[in-house]
Amino acid sequence: MFNIRYVEDDETMVPWTHYRFNDRPVLLAMNNPQSVLPEHALYPHPEGVAGHRLYEMLRDSAAEQGLPVSRVNYLERFDRRNLLNALQWNTAEAYRRAGVVLEAVRGRNVIVLGVRTLRALRLSRPGGSSTWGRWRRVDRLDLNYCLLPHPSGRCREYNDPDMRRKTGDLLLKLYRYNPQQVILEE
């Protein structure tokens, strides 16, 4: 288990001060039951797949602020990954791949999608009354992460319009962030 501490108690706070230049935020899910190709991870097409649901939540939050977001924008802005490049989830294989995946996202902000993904990574679930979207830190990996429900369509959390809005707002904050405009405090 890694040494983990809270980055910020405010669940809407994104820990920018630890964000490395030129690194896109990571969306990390379980696997894609339709393709083993890494570039298809959380892809926003066809309609109804996990990537399309994330894109819709981002698009809806952006539209509320008058910002158009296309599928191309979504694809360019996020580093989309699956823990497994396999059609079926395999817990044992996910545990074996966790170290490789965590090393690959070292120094980044990572949205972990789903509790099964979080468990396979051996990361702690944030505490408190609302665990979704709360940022945690893994000092050893210079990594910030937060947990969101998996957008597979089977997760009932997204039946709640507030959860969809909260997820879209978080994605929009990551989408809009330009690390070269941040002044780091000493």
C-alpha cells in the first residue's frame, strides 16, 4: 500500500500544483468489452459506451458555460486508458498490471473510474460522506487521484442528475486547465 494523504478537503478542488507540464489528465477505467486496442479506451463512440457517457457529461457541463466541446476535443484533451486491454475483466490480471499502469501515470492527475479499478490499483477509497470526486495523493508516485463511478451504464449513481453534473463539472475543470498559466507558489 502506498502512503496516501488528502490533497484537499474541498472535493471540488483539483490539485494543480502537482500537475506536470504537458501531461494530459488521465481517465483510467477497467477494460473495454468491445476492443482490446488501447486507443479505444473510453472512446466516445458508439453512443451508450462508457467513453460516450463521459463525453456527454463533459459536453453538457461545458454547454452550461457556453463552451462548445466536440468529441475531437475530448479525445485530444484526455489521456484515456484501461487497466486491462482485454474484452473481459480479470481481477488477477488487473492486480498484476497495476504497478505498470501506476508507473505510466506517475506525476499526473488521474480520475479512477470504478471501485474495481481502484481496488486493483491498491489505492485507498477517499473517506467522508461523499467519496466520489475527492482528491487523494500518492507521494511515492507524485500522483493525485480521485474516484468516480464507472460510466458503464450499469452504475446506478449516474441515474442521479446531480452526480452527472458533478462528474461533468470535474471533467470540465480538467479539460479547461492550462498548466502554463499556473503560478506555482513557493
